[in-house]
Amino acid sequence: MKNVNNKEKMQDFFDKRADSYDKHMQENVSNFIDFYKKIAEPIKKTKAKIKVLVLGCGTGLELEYIFQKASNARVTGIDLSEKMLEELKAKYQDKIDQITLIRESYLEIELKENHYDYIISVMTFHHLIYEKKKDLYQKIYNSLKDKGKYIEGDYIVSSEKEKKLFIEFKERVKMDDRVKDGGYHIDIPFSLKTQKKLLAEVGFNELNVIYSEDESVIYEAKKLK
């Protein structure tokens, strides 16, 4: 296990890697193109100005496929890294009037209730512990319109690996309690069983897995009233 003193704050970690992030994901996500295409699969093809929120949007790897499904979508992206957001803006100049970018922590920002048709997160929540995720999922649930969908693509591990990583994480916490706040780049992915439990606790009673390759998994959950 790496020494806890080598940890990096989330913003610093991604600012340093913004210009190489896309290449890194291409090399580390199995079937990279298929994965990002699948993120947009639950979005109904439409010309309507639907409202889409992308949490931890980074350089916007998923936006290409979102716009293919909903060309007039109004997308709000939230990310801590200014440099990642600059990369996104450079890639999507032709759609920039449809994109609102916010440099902020999605853990701290307030979201409008019953506002979005889709909320999406990709490869960003595996840095959070159970309690932080639950609070965030509740905020996501409240912010979706009725019958709106939450789509998440992330690293998902076996129950055995989840336990091992949690033990390592607890050792980190003993050395520095600040790592619990989600502000540091520390990987602690969960099992699918834990993810289903978390989402059910905030109101998402149905979870549909639409992609699974190695440890890269995508699932959708609908807000039903």
C-alpha cells in the first residue's frame, strides 16, 4: 500500500493529468469506445432540449455520444479541475452554447430538485466511501425529474476485493483522518451488491446493468414515483 503521505488532492491530481487524461482512459478502460457509447444508450433519441447533468465531467469523453442521441440537449458539467474543463471546452466548441460548466465539488454543490431528465457519472465515484456516496445518491435522486434516469459507469470489483480495499482504506484513515472527506484521490471501488444496496436506500428500486467488461460496469436506475 502506498504511503498516505503520497496522496494527492483531487483537484491537483486531475489538473496535472488533464492533457493526458483521454489517452490514459483509452489505455485503461476495456473496450474504451464501446464503454463510452454504452453510457448514452439509455438516453432516448430526441431533438428536444432535454436537461442532462454530468458529475465529474472531466474532459467530456461521454458528451460526444450524448449529443448523438440528443443533439439539442442542454448539458451541465461539474468538475473540480479547471484544466479538465478547458480540455472539454476545446473539444466541444461547436456545442458550447449548449454546455454549462461549473468548477465545483459535486459533493458540496446544491442541485435543483426535479430538474434533470438524466444525470450521469463516469469513472468518478470510486473515490468515495459509503456515507459520502449515499448522500450524493440522495441528492441525485432528488434532482431527477419523475421517471428520469441516473446512469453510472465506474469500476466495480468483487466482494472479496472490496473488503481488501476497505481494510487498506481504514489503515489510511488511521494515519490521516482527512482522507474520508472524498477530497483526495484514493480508489475505493465497491461491489455491484453494495452499489445496488446504496441506490436502493435512496429510492432507486430498480438497477439495470447494461455493460460489464472486466471491472468496468455501466448501470441505469430510474426514478419512479
